[in-house]
Amino acid sequence: MTNPTPAGALAGRREWTALGVLMLPLLLVSMDVSVLYFAIPAISADLEPSGTQQLWIFDIYAFVLAGLLMTMGSLGDRIGRRRLLLIGAVAFGTASLAAAYAHSAEMLIAARAVLGIGGATLMPSTMALIRTMFTDSGQRARAIGMWSGVMTAGIALGSVMSGVLVEYFWWGSIFLVNLPAMALLLVLGPFLLPESKDPAPGRFDWPSVPLSMAAVLPVVYGLKEIPSEGFEVRYVVSITVGLLFAALFVHRQRTSAAPMIDPALFRGRGFAPSVALNLISSFAMMGSAFFTTQYLQSVLGKSALEAALWALLPSVPIGAAAPAATALVHKGVNRASVVTAGFATGAAGYALLALAGTDSLWLVLVACAVLACGIVVVVSLITDLALSSAPVERAGSASALLETAAEFGGALGMALLGSVGTAIYRHDIPATAPDAARETLGGALVLADRVPGLAAAAREAFTHGMRGAAIVGAVVLVGAAGLAAVTLRRIPVHSKTPDEPSSLSPSGV
């Protein structure tokens, strides 16, 4: 067993090697969000799922992941983050094997659900272990910058990897690639990763588990469905029910003797603003992806694999964005200024997207790159701030709250910006167009051969909707820049973290 790095000590080769091992499960969990994009036609041909089953094959992973993040973060604080990580690796690997050889849609749905459970253990555990291993503020900031970059890159790589694997192998191969990484984690993890947990966690708050899931799942479900289906009563009811359970969950955390999420976390300097700003960051990234993925395929006419390969280009500058921001902060530039600049950069990316026409490949790619660089800067710095402000014994819960906020933000971004774009699309599409064409761009392209001029009109209407949504996104990020400037301005660049000893002796010298 390895021990946690002493407070304030510099991490060595072991810790940086361990960080590389931690990046493996993080990469795979983020890739699993998009890994089905190109595999679903082959899965449909083999397993013949119904329309409802196909939706659940896609969505069950994200729903279970979002619903269990807070539970698993709290559980890791109690039983040990390394232990939970290794348990999650076993579950993730076993579920990957079951998914690869699923012989029915029901079995694949069940396997994807277990993958979501495993993912919910892996994500907060990796971030909490970084908090444990890197107690020096500068090293921790660099490690979290790498964490943010890998998370962002994984989502982009997932779709490309699935396209390549399905091209040369069978669809189950997209799940089998998880096995070597999980095996490596299980072999090296016990030797490289320190065990850490809350020394006095109290009893586990079991009633909060269903309450947290009842709060998260209905809201995420409603927000995910609104962009494609509109503001139907059932989705509004679903969100309302989730918010009511969220109020009950918050009440229990404030009144329980041993809450799942300690309300004291929000008294940490900078923690509450970090959670809110993380939500807005995810709002911006997922809201733009809702349009740009469709733009590349349906407006520009790229194949799915071509679109995924083009979409990789904006990821190239991301690798330099987070380290540059970290370097600025540790040279004395105020964190609030850098985060504000990150949001302003993201807003500039949306502004560029608002200039796109129906044949603006490079403009859209540049806009995505500018947006992504700005958001990665924000995410890396506020993640570092949130973990630094949280006591080390609550690192799992703090990580889970950040990730849950990101899930909410992503769903909200697709719902709000998607609804804006859809409303503009339906306003612009000719009134004489068939009903299916008035609903979505995809529906219009299916009927394009039968209705002269429909394809061009639909592409123009979609692009106009994307421009309108981009303007809204830019306004939101300008507001976020102002919020960051106000809420973070008085937080020192090099503030003492809760587990670091003071540099002053008792005499004050």
C-alpha cells in the first residue's frame, strides 16, 4: 500500500506515473459517452432493437452515471477512493465484456447500465486521488489541467474510434478496447495509487441515495428530450418532479447528522462559485456540440466518419490551453482574470459561430476551437479551485458535485440552445413543407428528393437556427465572465488549502 503524499510536499515520479494510470479509466469513461455514434447501425442490424430500446441503448449509460455520481463520491470518501476505483474497474471491465457479446437489446441495455455504474465510481475517484497525490498547488493545477484535457479529448475520440473499429471489426470491439486499460489499472493501481478516505465519516446516509437519483434523473431526462421533442407536458412534469426531489435532497443534507453531501463544502472559499461556473462551462460545450455535429453531417454533407475526423481538429489546441492558464495563475495573474478571459474567449467562439453560413467549414472549426480552448481554461482552473477549497477527506464528494453540475449543465445547454435553434428552424422552413420536414433537418433531407428546393431551404433554416443559438450562447458566456470576475476576484492566487499547514510558526515568524 502506498501512502498519500504529505501535505505541501512535491510529488515525484511515482505520483506522475500514477496520474498516467488514472488517465486510462478517465479516457474510457469519457469516450463511452460518444462511442455508439457509428456503431448503432451495426447494432441495429444485429440485435434488431425497437425504437425505444435503441434510445435506451444510447441514454442509459449517461442517466445511470449522472444519477449515481453523488452516491459514489460519498461512498469513496468512506470506504477509500482507491478501493472504489478498483471495484469500479472490475465492474466496468465486466460490463464491457458483456456488452461486446450481448445477444439481445435487453442484454446490451443492462450492460450499458452497469457501465454507467462503473463510470460513476471512476470519475470522482480519479479526481479525488489527484487531490490526494498532488498537495503542492502548482503540481495539482498542472495535473488537473491534464485531467480536463483528457476528459475533453475522450469525448471527441470516442466517435472516431468507434467508426474505425466498426469499419474493420464487429461492433462489439468498441467495448473490448476497455479491457486492457482496466486490466492495467487493476495491476498497477494497488502499487502506485495511495489509499485515502475520511478518517471519521460517520454512518452512510442511505435514504439520500434514492433521493439523489430521484432529483437528478428526471431533470436530466426532461432536459435531454426537449431539444428534439419540444416542451411537451411530460418533460416539463419530469423536470418539475426532479426539482421537487432536489429540494427534499437539499433539506435532508442540511438536517441529517451524517449527510451524503456535507453542506460545509459550500462554505469553502470559492467552492460554490466553482460548481456554478462548471455547470455553465458544460452548458456551453454541449450546447454547441448539439449543432456542430449536425452541421458537419447534414448541412455540409460529410459522412459520419468524415465529420468525426474533421471534429478532431478543434481538439488540437486544447492541449496547450490549460497549461498556459495554469502558468499564468502561478506567475501571479489573478485567477478571476484568467477565468473571466476564458469565458470571454468562449463567447468569442460563439460569436464566430454566429457568422457561419451553409458552406463555412473552416469558420465553424475555428469557432469550435476557440470555444473549446476558452472552456478548458475555465474548467481546469475552477476544478483546481474547488478541490483546493474542499477538505481532503471530502475530496470524493467535492469531485462528484462538480461532475453532477457538469451533467446538468450539458443537458441544460442542449435543451435551451437546442430549443432556440429548433424554434428558428421551424419558423424559417416553408409553410408548405411536409410535417416531417418542419420538425427536423434530418426529416427534411429524407424528403428532399420529392420536394424541389426543400434541402437548400432546410439547410439554410438550420444554419439560421444555429446562428441564433450561438448568439444566446455568447450572451450566457459574457454573463458567466461577469459572474467569475465578481465571485473569484477576492480569492488569492496561492491560497492555503485545507490540508496544507501554515508556513508561520506559533510565534508568527
